[in-house]
Amino acid sequence: MKELGKLDITSVMIEGGSTINASALSSGIVDKVMFFIAPRMIAVKNSIGSIGGESPELLKNACTVQDITIKKLGADFLVEGYVG
């Protein structure tokens, strides 16, 4: 990210799996998030969440999202907000 900043690149989209998403959030490089939510549930014991990593011990220590907007796109929803 520092090298990209030196090139005046100030915006990068990260579209990763749970490990990449957790790494980006924990490193503090994420300021905006976009979640696409489909009206389907995968409710099995081995399902993988969209963000991996270690859970905080207390919910109040979890990453928060502020200034949230929600848009309906077909049957899906786009939730956008800023990491607070």
C-alpha cells in the first residue's frame, strides 16, 4: 500500500476471500466496505464466512461500519459503509 501511495494511487478494490479480507481489515488499510448479500443461506457446520481471522472476545470490540447505505440490485442487496 505504501508503494501504491508513492505512485499517487489512493484507491484500491480488494475482492478477496475470508483470509485476505481479515488481513486487510486487521492491517487498518480498509476505509470503505461493500457487501453483496443474496437471499440464500449456507447453514452447514463447515461454511466459511466472508471475513475470517480471530473473533474479538467482546462484541463491542468488533469492527464497526458507519454511514451505511443499502441498495436493492435485482434479488440481491448491496450494503456500503465506512469502517469506523
